[in-house]
Amino acid sequence: MLLGTQRSGSNRQWVNRANSNPQYRVSHTLGLGDALDELDVSKTARAKDPPLPAAMRARAVRYQRPGEEPQTLLTSLTDRRQYPAGEVELLYHERWELELGYGEAKTDMLQGLECIRCKSPELVKQELWGIFLTYNLVRLEMDRVARELKLEPTKISFVAALRLIRDEWMWSNLASPGAIPRHLLNLRARDRGLPGAVKPKMSEEA
């Protein structure tokens, strides 16, 4: 599919995480950890109609983040001046954080029930606003905890934060809405932060 996109002549570009054992040959080095590679196309793909070539060219950006395994990003963005390797890496991981956010809202908050219960347009809007507000309020509390602990907010588990805040809300459900900030402040003071997360491993297809 990526090769078809690349050969279509359109202005669409792609960035994809390489699998753990890509078959490639470096054809031209662009910089440290940055090269144009020739990648073998599988026999299955080559047998399609119209047939694909035996190899495709892609840019490979190789890097390693602290505490993580070495990674390789493959992309059609071959101009290293217009698309510096460091920016490709950062933007890819920002996009992945967005994907995690969608998963947190759909899977963790809605417990896998990826549907809207309301029937009328106005109530659907109201339900969506409730989901968005809840998600952002949890994220806001995570940001406050991260500032106190001098951490990046992405180092704090959304699931753990959601459960702690939900449990605190259940224990204080007789309190007025105006008391919520005080309960959250007490929660931060009592726990001194929310447990860190082991981030889900990025899919090979991400």
C-alpha cells in the first residue's frame, strides 16, 4: 500500500515504524542515523496486479530514546533539509501520543463501549461534550501532578489517574461540585503523584 501511494504521483507522504528485522540495503547516507535505503518487496506483494518491483526506496531514520530499544522510521519524506531527521522523529511520537489519547477515551473511559447512547442530535452533542470535558479534566490533573513532581505529563499513567480520581469522586459523592478542587488537592497531597505508566508498545503498523 505504501509503495502504491509513493508511486501514485500524489502529494501524499507516509511515515511508518519498521519491523524488528527489515531487509534493506543502504544506498545513500544522508547523515548520522539517516539514510536512503533499498527495501525488498515481499513475493506476495510482487505478485499483485499490477506487479510491484522487487525493491522500493525509502528514507530510514534510526534513533534510540533513553531507556528504549533502537527504533527505525521509514518514510517517503526524503528531503533531509526540508524534513530534518530529528523533526520526523518528534512528529511521529507526537502523532503516537494522539493515538494513545483516542484509545484512552474510547477504551479506558468508555470501557470499550465505543458508541454514543443518546438518540437525538442535541443529546449526542451533550454526551460528547461530557466525554471531552472529563478527558481533559483528568489530563489537567495529570499535568498539575507532573509539575509538582517535575516530570513530563506523558510519564504519568492516564488509566491510574482516571481510577484514582473516579474512586475519590465515589467516596465524596455527597459533596457539592464546588468541593471537587479541594478533593483533588487532597488526593495529590495524600498520594504525592500518580503511578507511572508502562506505555503501550507501538504497533508495527503505527
